[in-house]
Amino acid sequence: MTGYRFYSAADRRQDEIWDYTCEQWGEAQAEKYIRGLHGHIQKLAERKRPWKPLPSSLIVPPDLDIDVFFSRYEHHYLFFRELSDGAIGVMSILHEAMDIPVRLGEDLGRIDRGKRPSKPQ
């Protein structure tokens, strides 16, 4: 399967991106940015964009034994993993101006180890 799914933290961040973009630049720009973001994620899922391993300076919680990858889309970094069915699970989406190590740690720390991400996109 070459789809993608969102964990709750990434889904919430996506909503924040929509709200902020809509407030600052209008609904048309929010729609354009979110569609572009989803297009980028789909290309990652299809392996048409490179997967970069998470740098060792960004800590994954020790009880979360997974490989984490990242990619950049315009002003946001996407953090994801490969799921057992070959799809990708987007765990976090963070703006370049955020304190990425802290926010990523918060988002990864909230992942319910027994719960799969939301339904495929």
C-alpha cells in the first residue's frame, strides 16, 4: 500500500496550519497550502521524494522503538515512519520557526503505542 495516515498530533497540527493560514492569508491560500502538503506526503508514500533519517540530535522517546524519517515541505517539517502495510504514518508536522526538538518530543511522546494512525488518505 502506498498511502498515508495521520497520527493525532499530526492531524491536530494540520488543523492549526489551516487555521493560521486562513486567518493570515485567506481560505484560498489555506486550501492551496494544505493540498500541496498532502501532495508532498503522497509523493513520500510513493517513494518519489527522499526519506531522510531523523538526526541523532533529535531524540525519539526510548520506549518508541521505530525508525523516524523527515522531509521538508515549504515552511514545515514532516516527521513520519513506515507502517507494517507499507504506508507511512505522519507523526508530526512542525513549522521551521518552532523549537523542533521540544515540539517533536511532545508529539512523539503522545503517540499511543497500541493505536494505529487514522484511516488512510
